[in-house]
Amino acid sequence: MGERRRRRKRMKIGDPSSALLYSSLDPSFFDLKVFPLMLAAASAADAQNPSFRSLLKHFLSAHLALITSTTRSPLPLSILLPPGLLSLLPLLLTSSCPALAVLSAQLVGAASLFSLEANLIIVLDKDIVNGLLRALVSRSRRVVVAACNAVLDLSASSIGRETLRRKFNVIEKLLSLLCQVNDSPIDFVSLLHDEKCDSPLALILDAALILINTSDEGCLQYIPHELIEKVLPLLKELWENSCNSELTNNLNMEQGRMHSKKYDLAASLFRLSMDYVLPLTWKADELVRGIFGDEQFAFENFILNYWEVSPLHIKGTWNSLEGDHSIFNSLSNCFGYMKDENFLASLLGMLVSCPPIASDELDIFSFLKEANDLLGSQIIYGQDIRILKTSKITSEAMPEIVGEEAHFFKDKLTDELSVQTFKEALQDGYTIALRGMEFRNTEVAAITEGLSNLFGQPSVGANIYLTPPKSQGLAKHYDDHCVFVWQIFGQKQWRIFPRSEAFIPRLYEPLGSLQSMSQDEVRYMDVLIKEGDVLYIPRGYPHEAHTIINMDESYEDYASGYSMHLTIGIEVEPPFDWEGFTHIAIHCWNQKQKHSSIYPIDCEMFKLRSVLVNMLHVVVRQMADKNTVFRKACLIISPFFSSNIKLKQETTFDHIIEEINKSSSFSETFDLIATAVQENNEDYLQWMRWLRHLRQERFEKLDFDRPLELFKEFVLLNDMPFKEVMAEFSQVKSDFCRSVVFEDAGDELKVLLEKYRTTREQYMKGMLSLHRTT
């Protein structure tokens, strides 16, 4: 007996032999024998009694070794987490003895990783989790490190993360700790390159990033706005330090853990910035004055006579607002650094890639699941930036010649982007075209946001073009969106060619090639735009531009002929043109008809009419292919338009309804749908997918994600005579044209616009947070 006592005394705490001895106990032995001893020791432990503390350390070490032993078969929960131990952990986690608190936190972490069941038991125990959170603010560095590791271990399961976020507001607590640490100087290099991740700040940051980057909107929206305002500058500073080119080279950031932390930072910064208020905004009347000048009816005249109809050169808008309040001055000051010889280094250093988001994506978190690892990544040639020139500039003698575009990086990798290659490209006559400026610059974002509100569209895009002297960037082309060209500095010569009256391209549809024209058939408009001028070009108008070829001696501009202009694109999304509005009107009318229908929902006639309503959508699409009125922007949502403009909008809708009532063809539509069904051509009806975003009654939700399925049963199994079906369709069409309500469709369009805008604004604010200021 004495020998066994001496052997026990020689055992080290945490030694596997101690664990094996401890594990020989049956489940009830802990609660009956061990728990009373631990409870007594824990009660006396804070009285600085070394013997009691030693006893607790022994028990905790033995249990920890039992859990982490790789030689054991899986333990039952009754041994892994006996009730007595669970009841003691909250007390031990907050012990004044650092060693006990550390062992308790290590035990919590080890048990939570042992099995999903154990993780669930611990994370649902509010006393243990609260004890763990109190340990995070301990004065002992060892305790904070152990508590952070335990939080990370609990976050290993999805239910663990969800419970920590929602039930215990752990994100808020971790961010508060970061803000407290931020009150003292931070060694960013050490923090970002903490490979062992054993500093309290690094662990708190890691835990916060993991929980933020796996959160949905429901979790993030409860973080106090004041706390986000405090933590964003810290994360922004960490992010900018991680992007620093010198730091990247020294620390080899693209490898290992450093690489991972950089992109975790980017994802968290994006998520926390999504609902942040933009620092700069422009009111509608300021935008109107900034672009169209002070004349009272200038904007109304533009909408009624030029919008989507004819190009317009607006001269000298920079005088329309005074001093620093001028929109043009805001742009000019914003890009003033580009007049500095070192601007290329500044430009390259501030850029990250903007991953594309689907046009009809209305859930930013769905986008983030796909693009999380892409946030903050290097710019991608073709997607974010292009460096190109046109080999032949159109001349007066041969205006029909279309030049050929050449790309500077045709045979080079995108990772070769550098200040030196930018300089070489400009010297060789290449234009630098940077896309997505509304996601990279707050001044540009403020203008595009204001214009999207002014024109009642979900979003407005912006690209910037820097062209050297005597050069042309893009070859002659047309756009699928209307553009405002704002000349920031320098001058540029534009040539705009006429378009066919029957041609207005839809957004996102493939652009056709420009047909060659003989010299006799060519008619064009030449426009020289100078600093502060705005040039409006409707979609579908072919155009090209080049810097001044024959400069006179009085020409004194930056770098002897360099030009920079901002192209602002008003992108008319499919739901927000007149075709889209008509689809919404059909949908709203159909929802009302279902409530007043004389047919039961499960009868064949009810199902037939539902199919015929969907067929009416296809009829409208076919008409829009031929009639440009359907493809023009619907501007009824804008609250800034005059009564004359609004009246013209209502008149346009009345005209469309008349066209549907007299011109639609059932036979042609049926044949096209039948062919698509027989060939299983899913692509034919993909344009209908956005209809899934409209509100639907619960008792009959149509699956517009797979629109072809809406017609398959009808085409393949319907046995009703064709003439009867055609007569029923005519009745459906007539009922719609007679009883459609303009205001119902307008209200639904407003709801849809808000959904689109919310996602676009979240994306824009998130991307702005990742772009460094110059």
C-alpha cells in the first residue's frame, strides 16, 4: 500500500499513467467520490491554499489527459462530461488561480472537439460559456490565451458558432476586447505574422474573424453601430498593413497562415461595412445642377427630348455649384493625385479585385458564400482592368474604317502588373481602363448612388479611362447602357454614329458586331469635350474617341495631351424597363384574379389559366424583341420627376397595353414554347428567372428558377382542342388588358427596386472598405 502511495506521489500532473488510473473509475464514481473533493477544494482554492489548488490541478490534468489520449476508444458522455464537472467548470474558469483557469479552459476546448454531442452540451450551458467569456478579460495572459483557444474550439461546429453568436453575443464581446486593446500601440507586423497564434490579440482577432465570416445577416445586424464604428478603423489599418507591398514581400504573405489571415480580414471588413453609412452623398437637385446646369427646365428637357433618344453635349457643368461643393471639383480633387508623376504607384497600390455579383442576386450572403475567398484578391485583367489601344484612329478622309483593338497583356500574365509596365503601356500609346470605380472610390460612389435614385434604377456603374496623347483606347463600339462621359482633365475628340431607330440593346445580352458602312452612308457627330464637360450617349449609338492629334500651341494641359474621363453607365436592369414593368403588371393582375376566381385551385381550368398567364409573359417578351418601346427604361419610380415626365410614363404604359391587346400572337408563342419543351432547351426561358423575386401567394408559388417546367405538362399532356385553348388565352389577354391597374404594378416595382438596391449597396460598401485611400 505504501509503495502504491509513493508511486502516485511521483506521477506528474497530466501524465498518461495518471489519466489511465483516473479513467478506470465508473461514471457514478466521479459524482459520488471525486465531485465532493473537487467542490471542497474549489471552495477553498481562492483562499490561497496550495494543497487544495494542487488537488484541483491534479483532477483537471488527469481528466484533460483522459480526453486527449489517442490510445483510448471513444468515451461515453457520462465519463467525458459528468454532471458534477459541468457544474464546477463555471467556478473554475473564473478562478483567481491562473493555472486552474487555464486547465479549465483547455478542458472545455478539448471536450468540445472530442465529439459533436460534447460540443453541444458545453455551448448550451450558459454558465460555462459565460465563465469562458469572463476569462477572456482576465489580467493573466495565459488565461486569455486559453479562453480564446476554447472559444475557437467551440466554434469548430456550426451549431457552436451559431449559439455563440446568437445566444451569447460573442462577436460583440470579442470586438469590444479588440477596441480595448486598440487603445495601446499595436505591432501590426507581429500580429499579422503570428504563426503560432499564441498572443491574446491574435487569438481574439482570429476568433472574431471566424465568427463574423460565418455569420448571416441576423447576427451582424445586432452588433451595435457604435461598436462597428470603433472596430472598423482597426480592421482597416490591419487590412492596409497586410496589403502593403513591402510587408507582403518581406513576410511572404501569399503562403501559409499569413495568406489565410489576410483574406479573413478582407471578408470581415466587407461584412461589417455592408450597412455602414457612406461618408459622402449628393442630393438629387445637386446632381441635376452638377450635370445639367442651373437652367430651370434643363433636366426636364433632357428627359423628354434626349434620354434614350439622342446624344447631348453639356458644356462647363463645373461652374454649376460653388467651390468645394461642386460635384466636378469633388471628382477633380479626388483624382488630382493622377497628375503626380508617382500616381501609377498610388493607383496600383489601392486596387483589389471586385468579384462579379449576379445581376439578379438579392442575397448578399449567398454571394459571400461563393466569393468569400476572392475578397481582397489581386486585380484580374479583363475583369477589373484593361490596358489597350486601337491601332487605327478614324480620320476625316476615311471615317468608315473601324480600328482594331490591341491589349498590352495579350501574352503576359496578370501578376506582371506593376508601375513599370503601366509606364511602358502609356508610353506606347495604351489606355488604362479601370472598371468598377463606384466600388473603389467614395466620391464616385456618392455620384452613382445619387444617379441611381434620380433615374429609379438599382445601380449605376462607373469606369475611368486614362489615355496618353495622340491615342485611342477602345475601337468603335456601342454600349448596352446609356453613358455620361465626364471629362476630368485634358480633352478628347469623340465621334458618334447614328443608330437604327429599331435598335435598343438589352443589358447583358451579347453585343452584335458593327457592320461596315460605305463613306456615302456615313453620318456622324464630332464632339470635342474639355475639362468639366459632360457628353451623354444613349445605348446602341456606335462611338469612339481619341486624344488630340493636332494640338495647337495654346494647348496647355497635363502632360501635353493626356486625358482622363469618367464614364458613368445608367444600367437598365431587366425588371426596370417597360418590358419588365409589363411582366410585373401581369403578375399583380394575376394575383388579384386568383382571389376572385370562380374555379377551385385544384381544378383543370384554374391550372390552364395559370399556364396561359405564364404564356402571356412569353408573348410580351416576343413583342419586346421587335418593339423598342418595351426595352426603354421605366422611370416611374423616381420621386424627382416633374408631372410632365410622369404623365409621359403613364401614356407609354397605355400604349403598351394597346399593343398587347391587338398585336400578340398565340400560335407563334405556343410553337416556340413547344419547341423549347421538346428540345429541353432550358436557356430559352432563362430571362423569366427574375420573376421569382416578385411576391407570390402561399397557396400557389410558381418555380421561376426552372421556367421551362411551367409549360412541360401543358405541352406534353394537354388534350384540350387547340382552338379552345386559343380562345381561353384570348380571354385571359383581354381580361388583363381591361382590368390591369398601373398603380399596383408601380407599388410592386418599388418593393422589387428596394430589394435590388439593398444588395447592390451592401456590395458597394463592402468593396469600398477594401480599397485603400490614396
